[in-house]
Amino acid sequence: MILKRWLVGLPLKTKEAAHERLSKRLALAVFSSDALSSVAYATEEILLVLTLAGAAMVGY
């Protein structure tokens, strides 16, 4: 058994895939919120790393 098939499962057939699609408006709302939250947390994480690196350099 291939690892990808075990983790993800079998691909959908074309008939089945039509029922799984999102409208453009719904897809934009669902997927853009994920990107926005990633951008919001990225700045905080960068500042955390820079703060720790700066504190380490003071003691150096």
C-alpha cells in the first residue's frame, strides 16, 4: 500500500468530484481566512525569534 493512498485515500472519480466542489464565493471565504490568520501570526512569531536572539546576544 502506498503511503499517500493510506493517508489521503483514493482519488475521487469525476462524477463524485462535482458534488464536492465549492462555489467561488464560499471557497474564497473559507480559504482566505486561513491565509489571513497565517499572516497575522507570522509577525508575532518573527518578533519572538528576534527577541530571543537579541537576548542571547546581550549575554554573548
